[in-house]
Amino acid sequence: MPTRTTLVSTLVLCICCSRTLLGQQKPAAASPSGVQEFPVTLQQSVTAGKTPAGTKIQAKLGIATLVEGTVIPRDAIFSGEVVESAAKTKSDPSRVALRIDSVQWKNGSASIKIYLTPWFYPTGEAVGQDLQYGPTQPANRTWNGQGQYPDPNSKVYKPFPGSDSDKGSAVPDTPTAITSNHRVLMKNVDTATSNDGTLTLVSKRGNIKLDKLTIYVFASGDLIPAK
């Protein structure tokens, strides 16, 4: 019969092994459709019609990704530009297209051609990203994905804690956002692919707005729904 010392030693070893395995994140590979995808966080906000085409953009990789035998590490910096940006009008939908051309990390760099897709990874209990208002707010309330809804009786915008625009004000404690493991589609957004392969997001509902807090998915082509 194992002694108490042996049992304790075995238990400690199992716990240490478990922690080691949890800390090792396997690099993401291509999706089942063969399309390579990259979960990234934009380093600047982009709004259809407001951010002009030609604007340079950067994004930071959220998870190490395997590309043709090379692992692009987490926090690698992607660089590209806004290739199309048009605000919604009475007759035309809003349109925005973002392309990444290169990626750079500490020990390497590579040329790459990927586009923003309508997929993103929600945080907390969110199940989708609406274009102009949150999932629990009426359509006449404006939301840009970067802060709290304003008080209906006040014109003062209330940013989330940490915003440079309101450093001196007292704010209530808020729970830490937890990012989902499954990507979902943006609400009210369709896609259009041009002859040269450019993927454009299109919405008849409102102007497409992209923030710096959300993990968006860039890919080399259209993605199939995640299982």
C-alpha cells in the first residue's frame, strides 16, 4: 500500500504537470476550410466613411499562429492599410475593407496578404457585435464599442476605466472581460469579394465601426462558421 508521503508526492507532481500543460498554448493552424486566419487587436479605431482609404493600420496578434511551418508568435505586429471606406447613405450601404501586407516579430518578418473578415471573438457574455448599439440597448442609443452608454439625461460620455479622457473621475469597479474561445459573426454585416480577392465588409444598417478593444479575425479568404 502506498505510504502517505508517496501519495502526497504523486499529487504534487500531477498538479505541476497540469499547470505546465495549461501554460503551453498550441499555435493555431489553418481553419478546416484551409483558409489561414489570424485573431488580432487593432492598434487604432476605424470607422467606415470617417477613416479614409489609404490610412495605415497596425494590429497585434492575439495567439501564436502556424503558417507554412513557421510559428508567428503572439504579439507580432501586422501592418497594412484601409483599402476601402465609405459611409452609409440613403441608397448605398457602408463599406470598409482592411488589408494586412506584412508581419514582424522579434526574430523575423514575413510578407502576408490577409483581409478583415466579419468574425470576431466576443468578451464576457456578448454573443454578437452590433454596429451602432449594444445588445441590451434600444436602437436610438449610440454605442461605438469603446465605452459605457451615456446617461440618457446627460450629454457627457462615460468611458471605461483607464480612458485618458476621464482620468480624474471616480468609476465603479467592473469585472474583467473574458474573451470567448469561439469566434462569432458581426450583426448586420455582409461581405463582398472583388475580382482581385479583396474582402469588403458591407452593412445596410449603419456605419461599420471597429475599435481597439475587440479581437477581430483577419484571414486569407472567406471563413466557414466555427464549430
